[in-house]
Amino acid sequence: MLLLAMDTATPAVTVALHDGETVVAESSQVDARRHGELLLPAVDRVLKDAGLTLGRVTGLVVGVGPGPYTGLRVGLVTAATFASALGVPVHGLCTLDGLAYASGIDEPFAVATDARRKEVYWARYENSRTRVTDAAVDRPADIAEDLAGLPVVGAGAKLYPEAFPDARDPEHQSAAALAALAAEKLAAGDGGFLDPLPMYLRRPDAQVPKNYKVVTPK
């Protein structure tokens, strides 16, 4: 097994290789505006560090979000392209699940990432492997009471300490954690993967203006 994992649903452009037992190479850069520019060089760097070629990859793992419209698509399209070229499967995982897994927390908690517009993407977990709610997007003040007393992992918790006073690491997504979670699921044969399709949760920022006037000839 050699899994190539990537996630661009958050400001972290993160890539990792996992051989079924351990992470053999990884790369992460936090830059919310350069997903398309940074992802492929990160893949090249990880393969070079591992001394392997893309042709050795037996499966792709990709974070499906939730995340902003443009950045999220970069990782999904890249994973789908590699999978098609190599003839290997793509395993989708919720981005929040990767952060939860990396936390190692063995008690109820939540994960919150920055959704912009003064909102967070979030979900509740029973432990680092078990999500108990669907991912959602809300204003921190609107969910603070529901999450009162719980640790909250992720950049969303760090951004809004008044709503989430018990903020925990990791702050940013790690493809290494995502790959390790996928390898564990594959070894156990329990499935639980998502289709590699974007989880947006809301409409994109760019929209066609209302009362748009057509100026081309009929």
C-alpha cells in the first residue's frame, strides 16, 4: 500500500505519503491564497523525499471539506486527475475528521475551522475517530452554548476564543493525519469513505448579479 494524501480545504496546503504502516514523507504550507500554486510542487517534494515515483502510488486520499469554494477544488481535481492517470481509487474523507484524528483526544470535543464571513465549519466528536454530527457552518456565538465545556480543535477555535475558550491543537489540517486515518480504515475494511466531491455547505462568494442584463444578440 502507498497512499498519496492531500487536502486544500483549509489555508493549509498539505500532502503526505503513507505506506500502510507509517507516514514516509509529508509537506504542509499555510497560505490561503496559493493552493493551486503550491500543491503540485508539494507532491513533487514529498515523492522526492520518499525516493519514490508517482507510479508507485496505489491509492489517493483527499479531504473533501467543508471548505471555501476555490481552494477546496484544487485538491479534489488534482486527486481525481492522478487517480485517473494511475488507475487507482480515490478515498474521500471529511477534512474535519483529519483534524479530529490528529488531536488524539479520547473524550467528547468539537472541531472548528475558519469558514470566513465570521463563521466556522464545525462538527462534534465522541473521540478522535468518531464524529457524531454532520459538518455544519454557523456563527461562533450561535453554537457557543451547544459546545460549552468542550475542547474545540482547529483554527476556528483560535480565532474566536470568546466562543471557544478551550481551544486545542492542531490548528491546521495535516495530510499525514488524513493518510493515517485512511490507512487505518482500509486495514480494518470498515469503509466509511466519502465520494471525492466537494462539501461546500453554502453557496460560493461569487454569484451572478440579480437582474443581470443580457447584451449579446438573440
